[in-house]
Amino acid sequence: MALLVFSLTYVVAAVIYALVNVLAVGERARSFKAVSAGFLSPLGIISALFVAYTASQVWADAEKAKAEIDRGASALRSVVILATTFPKDLEVQLRGLIHRYIADAATQEWAMMANRTANLRAIPGVLAEAMQATLALSPGSEGQKTAQREMAAAFGTALDARRQRITISPSQVNPLKWLYLILPAVCALIAIALVHSDNRLASMIAMGIFGTGVTASIAHDRPFTGEISVRPYPLLQVMPDIGS
């Protein structure tokens, strides 16, 4: 995706560069050169403001997704620890269910979130089974009663964290925001080409630098897609053998 965006940007810049240089002859060349270089500063500022405005949503979505993954992983880690207060067979059962849930989330659910096809219609069967097993316990001491309550609450937290990250997964920047960002950038490229119409090398360098800077800001807009997407590492750390 990033490669496609960079390629499109350089193609647009090359077309603008070529068109301006073809038209920069005779009287038009003098008119192009009359465009003040001071015109570039406000255009650059406008582009920077729209980049910041657009990037703020992307960063907020990614940070919220990371926070929910951390919250879910912390809740499941609490269950693993608290389960040691109960008989060994129950501890093994709960650890196995949590192991299955994390493995399914990392291998199947993450791919669905990346494709924006994940939904909340189905509750993970393994977490529901783990919750039912926890509620069916007959605690033999006050410590086990406390552990049971905490485990049930932790499973509820894990389910809520899953719901939140799935809700975030289809989010992306509104196309209208991209339009607001792209139009000033294109205008800035045109202005650069006009100002440097008498110096082709300077024009290419300036347009290349500006185009690269803008494109680097818009090449990623989905929290679970791409090379810098949010990963399930906190969940995998609950059961390290899954990632081994």
C-alpha cells in the first residue's frame, strides 16, 4: 500500500513537472517565473496543518487499539495467575482455553480485523466456556471465593477489550479528509514547479522532497493493516509457547 501511494505521488509530481516545463516558453515562462517564492510558505503551512489533522485520527485509533489489547492481555494474565488457587485439573482446563483463545485471535481474528471483516455477532466459544467453568466452581475458602470473583471479572474485561478492538478495526480516515490533504499538496507541487520553472534540477529536487514528505504522512490509515499495524504481541506474551 505504501509503495502504491509513493508511486502515485511521484507520477503526479512527474506529470506536473513535465506539463509546467512544456508550457514554460516565451511569455508564459516569464509569467511562471513571476510567481513569488513566498507563495510556497502558506501552502506548505496549510499542507502541514491538514497532515497533522489527518494523522491525529490515525494515531488515536492505533493507540486506542494498543490500549485495548494490553487491557485484554492483562486480564487473561490475571486469570492464569488466579487459577493456581484452584485444583490442578481446573487450572489446566482454564490455561488450555485461554491458550486456544489467544491462538485463534492471533491467527484468525487478526487477519479478519486487517481485512475489516471481523464482527461482534459471535462470542468466542472458548472464552464463554472458560467463564462458565469459572462460575460453576464451588470455592472451598474465602481466598478461592475472591479468586473466583476476580477471574469472572477478568474474563468480562477480556471480552470487552476484544469488543473494543474489533470496533476500532474498520476505522479509517474519511475520504473527504484525504481530499482536503491532497488538494493543497497538489497546489504546492504546482507552485514549486512554477517558481523553479527556469531551473529543472532545483524543481525536481524540491518537488521530490515535498512529495516524499507528504506521502510519508498518508501511507498508513488503518490500525490493523500494513507493516506498522498493531500486533497481538501482548496477548502472545500471556502464553509464550504460542509464538514459539
